[in-house]
Amino acid sequence: MTTAPFPIAPDKHALERGDQLAPRFNADGLVVAVAQHADTGEILMLAWMNDEALKLTVETGVAHYFSRSRNELWKKGETSGQLQLVEELRVDCDQDAVLIKVRPQGDGGACHVGFRSCFYRVWEDGRLVERG
């Protein structure tokens, strides 16, 4: 991992109302990231970012994440063609969550199982039902 390129907010006001991106990474050095389709508003996926993934996302305009299962940086779509071009990046009020509005490339999907969104199942009548 690289040294965090982001400042630490000096106080609550700077964190919540300031103009500096000062993400609050958890004890594992990660912040949760939600990818939302920039045009439809559909939630495509939830992933994690470490400081390097967030830095690359900001610098390149292409979504990068950190895979907890593989313990490595991951450029979304690098092998599948489903690159996520970032249209807007937001943080929540205490900067411990990131929302990125993206335009998916390739076939427009986001899920490694083959669905457009990773949220393709609905809890219905006591079981999960695929609703792609």
C-alpha cells in the first residue's frame, strides 16, 4: 500500500463541511464505495477502496477498487471490458463512504455473475428470487 495521499480533516467542521477530500478509512484501510449508474440511478455494485484505489479513481476518471478476497487493487473492467467511467464522485457527511456515479462500458454490466447490477436478487416469500 502507498502512503495515504489524502489529508486528515483537522476538525469536525472541516470533515463535514470543508472542501477537502479527507476520507476516513476504516481499521483495514478501506472505505466503502457504491457505484451508481450515472444515467438511470440504478445501484450497480458495492465495493471497497483503499487509498490507492481512491487516488487512481480521482486521477484517471476510471473506477478502481480494492478486492478484500484477493487482497489487491482492481481496475473495474480491466479484463471484462466493463470499465466504469466516473461522472461524479461524492462522499457522505463524515467521509467514510464514497458514491461514484459511473457510465459502464462494454456490455454495460457490473456483476461478475453476468447481471447488469450485483443486486439482481429480491427477497420474496421467504427466499431469494432472481430479478436481473
